[in-house]
Amino acid sequence: MTRQSSPPVREGWGLLYLTAGASSVLFVLLLIAALVLDFVAPPPVHGGAATLEFIAANKAGYVAEQILWILPNILPVLVFTALFVALLPFRKSLPLIALVFGALPWALLLAVPVSSRGSLNLVYLSDRYLAAGTDDERRAYATAAEAIIAENNTPAIVGALSALGILLMGLAMLMKEAPFPQYLAWLGIGTGALGVISEVLRHAAPEFYWGYGILLWAWFIATGITLIRLSRVEAKSPVKATRDLGP
């Protein structure tokens, strides 16, 4: 019997693989666009009054940057779901655990009104700050802005859980029967391990975070390409005959 050259895939999931693969690549491209806007006009990360005044002077760019940081967080949920489906025939428990730890944090970030580089809620406060007629009113809005800025520490905790999900997904890919290249498994393990350390020490040792960010983007790009290839393999697989239930 001739050994099958193409990796085994679950029939009927080609569209999911294709969508998740494209989402994985798009996720990185959108974050790069956000990073470019951040370099062009970096928002303050301290000081409520300074932040509100910055937003008033750079509203369009600030809003665009926050959308690019926050909105793409739904895309990794598709990626982890597709990986879970592809790995389920080979391992059940570990891919499921990796799905929960990997996908849930990105979904939760959509409910957190901060992006670690700001918040869309600050746009409203900025408008009210400029329209305030007294110093006491402006101080009140500046204080509210400080509270939102303080919440920027929240995504670091959620990010550590997501990195753990990547690590576990890499471990699940190590099986030779799994339809993923071994380099992707080891890339996920390395990215996830560094990510957990980087997120925990994000404010104490920020230099680790830059290395993790590059590996994270590389992992999403490599995963996206692999999922797109899986969708093509699934599309070429023979279609099972449909059972005729008629007379």
C-alpha cells in the first residue's frame, strides 16, 4: 500500500481552515498597521489630562489605532478553533484545553475597554474635557481617564493565558500523525513559553516582550499558511457519495 503523501484532514472543514488561515495572516497585518500608527503618533501612557489633550489633537489617528488594536482580537478565536478541529482526531483533551486557554482570552479582550495603548472610551472623555467650563470639571474627566489608563495592565494577564494556549497547541501538534509540520509545533512551544514569561514580566523586563511579539507574529503567519494548505488538501479529497433516501 502506498503511503499517503498529503496529511489527513477532516472532511467538510475546508471552509473553516481557509477562513481561519486567512484570518491568521490578516490578524498580523492589522496589528502591523496599528503599530505603524503608534510609531507615527505615540499616545501618552501616563497622565489623564495629557492623554485627553493628545486625543483631541489626533482624534482620527487615535480612533483608527484603537480599532486596529481591538477589533482583530476576534480573528485568533477562529484560528484556535480551526486548530482544535484539525487536531481532534489525533488528540482530544489537549487540543480542547489549548482551545480554551488560547481562544477565550482573545474573546475576553473585546469586552475589556482598553488595548494596552489606550481606549475608545477616552475619546468621549476627551470631548467632555475640552467642553468643560471649569478646572474642577476638567480634573474630574482627567481623573476618570487615569482610571481607564490604569486598566491597561489587564490585557497582560489575559495575554499570559493566550500564550499558554499557544504552548499547549504546539504540544498537541507534536504527534507525527497530526496534519501539521513539526517546525510549527516547536515554533508554538517556543512562542508560548516565551510569551508566558514575557507577559508576566511585561513591565519588569519589557525587552522580552519585543522578542515574544516577533515570534507571535511569525507563529500566526506560519499557522495561517498551514491552515490554507489544509483547506486545499481537503478540497482535493474525494467527496463521499450522498446516500439516496428516496424511493
